[in-house]
Amino acid sequence: MKSCLLLAGFFICSVSSEAAVNATRDSAFNYESNRFEKKGYVLHFTSNAADFSAAVKKRMVDAFFTVYPKLVEDFNRDAAKEVYFKIDTAYHGVAATGRGNVVYDPRWFAKNPGDIDVVTHEVMHIVQAYGRSVGPWWITEGIADYIRFKYGIDNEGGRWKLPEYTDQQKYSDGYRVTARFLAWIEARVKDGSVKALNKVLRDHSYNKDSWKQITGRSLDELWSAYSKDPAL
Ligand SMILES: [Zn+2]
């Protein structure tokens, strides 16, 4: 009798917890909620902009769950599993990231509702987690834009692309200019270079010789070759 009850109790418990999990899963994606959960990742989404587009919010949430787990898997399995997005009228810029927090300027999305891969760039910064970086800022930003180029879900819709090479550029320009240089290194010199670069930045062993160790060529040699034949 006792074991029967226990058995029944266990059975009921397991059924009801399974139902509860399903209910959470469904309600998490009604997009009205500010807490979303999927496969071990949690996204908190808050906004103080009353008129922030529900469609943009939905796309940002979807972009997070599409891109972030892949970046964690590929670049840093210890990255935060719980992330906070805040749409903040007090913030002026496009977006900024610190630890597991990303703040977005609602005015940017009002003007550029298709620019969803801002999310991809910003969440890569969470994955990078270089802390007190020993590397220059332009590599950090170049990697984040390279990741946007490679993992972005709708760069075309955001009217975002890598610029063609010009002789006005320097590798240290950061963002898209550096991103294109990294894409060229991946395509023409050694694939996996960005992953290797991310690793030395994460473990604080980066120095100017890292380029040679990773690709077989110094940074200046790479840029010189890139400037002569920049096709991807
Ligand atoms: Zn950035």
C-alpha cells in the first residue's frame, strides 16, 4: 500500500512536472514575457521605451536563441547562460555590452528596425569575456563584426555588409574593416584563425607574435598580402 502510494506519487509527480515544463516552454514564447528560456539559456528582456516594436523584440529574442548558443559552443563554453537585454531610452548609441548585460538604444531600432544582427555583434562580446584584455580594442571589435558577418541571421535585411578593401584602411580601424581582414585570413591564409585569436585573447597570452604563431605570418605581412590581393 505504502509503496503503491509512493509509486503513484512518483508517477503523478513526474507527469505533472513534465506538464509544467511544457507549459513554461509555451508561455516563454508568447513574446509578451520578459523572461525567455530555451535549452539551458535564459534571456531577460526589459524595456523602458513604451513604443518599442513588438516585432523587433520578437526578432531580437529569436536572434539571441539562434546565435548565442552556437557562439558559446564554438568560442567559450563557460560564457554566461543567463543574459540581460535592456532597451533603455537613457542610452544613446547603438548598443553596449558588459558581462552578461546588453543595453540598446531604442531610437536606433526605430530608425533601423531590420538591424537585428546588432544582437549578434553584442552577444559575441559576452562570449569573448576578455576581462582585462591584453589585446587591442580593434581586434575585439573586429572579431565581433567578423562573427556578425559569419553567424548573422539577416545582415542583408539590416543593410549591413563588409566594406571592400581600400588603401585608406588600416588593420587597426576595427569593426568592419578589421572584420573583412579576418575573413580574408580565414579564407586565404588559415581557417580557424579567429578561433585561435579568441583563445589567446581569452587566456591573456596575446602579443604581436600571436599572428605569426597562428597564421605563419606577421600582422604586417598579412596586411601587406591582403592589400595586394584582398579578394575573399
Ligand atoms: Zn562591439
